[in-house]
Amino acid sequence: MKLTLESTPRTVDINGIPARIWQGQSERGTPVIAFITRVAVREDSGREAHAEFEADLQEHAPPNLEVQAWPARMFIDG
């Protein structure tokens, strides 16, 4: 399966770990939401790739209505 995701400015706490909400779709067009706690560039990618990736991480799409309404109560510290 392939997903296309874009980050949103919204974050939630999942079991004490902050996660950014990403929104997108599968390759067949099914809408998805992902809760990302970590993302990194491979160490051997070079400084330029790291710098570009860090800059890209600062960009956020406006959250869609489903992301805006995602209930924080859905996450239980455990």
C-alpha cells in the first residue's frame, strides 16, 4: 500500500508521546489520517538533504474537517 500524506499543525498526545496528525489518501483515493511520532532522514543522505527535509517539516497543510474534529478523548494514557 502507498499513502500520500501531508502534515497538519495539529498534534495530539498518545500515551504520553506527542504525535502530529497527518492527512492524506491511499493510492486508491481512500482518505486516511496518520499519527506520526517520529520521522527522520537517513544519516548518509547528506547535509543538503537534511536541511531541505527540516525546512519541509515546517510546512503544514490546513487541517481538513475530520482532523480538526478529531477527539482528544480517543487517546488513553496507558
